[in-house]
Amino acid sequence: MKAIINGTVILPDEQGNFRAAEDMAILYGETIDRILPMSEFQQTADVELVYDAEGSYVSPGFINVHVHGCVGYDAMDDDARALPAMQAFQAATGVTSFYPTTMTYDFPTIYRALDRVRQAMDHQAKGARIAGCHMEGPFINPAFKGAQAEKNIVRADFAAIEPYQDIVKLITLAPEMLEGDYRFLDQCKEAGIIVSCGHSAADYDTAVDVIVHHHAGHITHLFNAMTGLHHRRPGLVGAALDTTANCELIADNVHSHPAAQRIVYHAKQGRHIILITGLHAGLWTG
């Protein structure tokens, strides 16, 4: 048994709301055994190692649902060293599980990346656990392609991803490109794949429809590569803020202004916000 003492521990309640509890002790082995106030902690013979947090925050591990790469590697790299290196680095930043995220390539290249993800999931290296894959494209809108390659953008077809439905956990698409035929969304729901609206020119009504009625209740990097908020055309951003959609947000003060981040926080009442890095291999090396 080991212990972390004198920490400010981030704890969830039964409704999933978090609170900060001060002067706490965490006793753990392979898993957490118990969390108790420091006044009740006594070091006994079965506590072999004690870490003093000295008032620092002790948090549950982070889950990063959108990360392309880091430490010089990318999830699309045809290199056996890439995913283990990403796993090691993610763990060093407090991430305990993550979704390596693909980009809008041709399908043979995407399939090779998905094969590597599957192999990594079957033989987990040390570090953060790979919990599945986030496919960002290729079912997106060329008008908001961002860094994605337009030549590889295609219409959504579940048959194209069906062989990998066991590892694809999240997929970004532009809902307006479905032209009102939402069978793809239904198939994703049946397969347990979360659909995220992104790289999209969707108007407010279309976005609200798929978010509320067609299982697309996730938003890829809110504000970036999508229709913005206008007082007469609320767009995808307006739909994201006006529903319970779970909104990814890159809070680096580059992808979104701090004021925009605060607006999201207030509009969503502090809930349904998912901080992501969205990193590419060359953008963050440690």
C-alpha cells in the first residue's frame, strides 16, 4: 500500500460534480483503496511509501479524446515507435487514457493507422492507455476543411469504417453533408460510436436537429473550422451553446480567445465542456 498525503483532492459526487477537498490522504495499491481526511490518516506497516503533496492538487487522470501527436510523432505515422512514445508522454502530463486521432487521408492510409491503433490496444505499452481512436474526417465539409486534405474528403459511408467499429470510438463529420439522410448516424449509435459535429458549415437548425434527435451530441474543437455565432445566424456554435452537446475546447488562448472560453463556460453552466489538446507532432515536444 502507498499513500499520498496533504493533498487537495479533486473528488466527484454522485451527480458527477467535482469539489476540492483539502488536507486529504489517498491510500492505494493497484487501485485506490480509500480517501480520508488527514486527521484520520495513520501510517501503518502496510503503508510502504508516502508522498507528501504539500497542498498540491491531486486529480483523477485526464482523458484526452482528441490528440493527433506529440514528441515528434503523429498518430498517422507509419512508425512502430509513434504510439508508444505518445503513450509515455501523455502519461507524463497526467493523461491516463486517450484517443489517437487520425486525419483526412485516403482510406488505405487511414486503415493502416487504425491497424496500428488496434495492435497498440492489444499490446498496451507503458504509459497512458489507448482507449480507442478518434477519426477526424474524412466525412467533412471542404469549406471548413482547416488543415485537412480536401482531395481526400468523401461522403459518409458506414461500410468504410465497419471493419474498425471495435476501435473507432469517436468520429468527426459535417452533418450538413449527409443531406438529411441520417442512417449513418443511426449506424454509429448502434455500434457505440460517438458522432461529433465539426469541420462543418451546418446552420443552427441542422445542427440542433442532429444534436438533439440523431445522436450527434459532441462538438469537435468548438469555434474552430465551423460556422460561427452571428445574431441572425447562430450556426453550429450557437447550436452547441444552446443544447447539452459536449463541446471540445482548446483552451490555449490561440485556438480560442480567453473571453470566448469564458462565454462557453457561462453558457454551458460549467458542464458539457471537454478540454482537449488536439496536438500535432510538431506543435508540442515537451
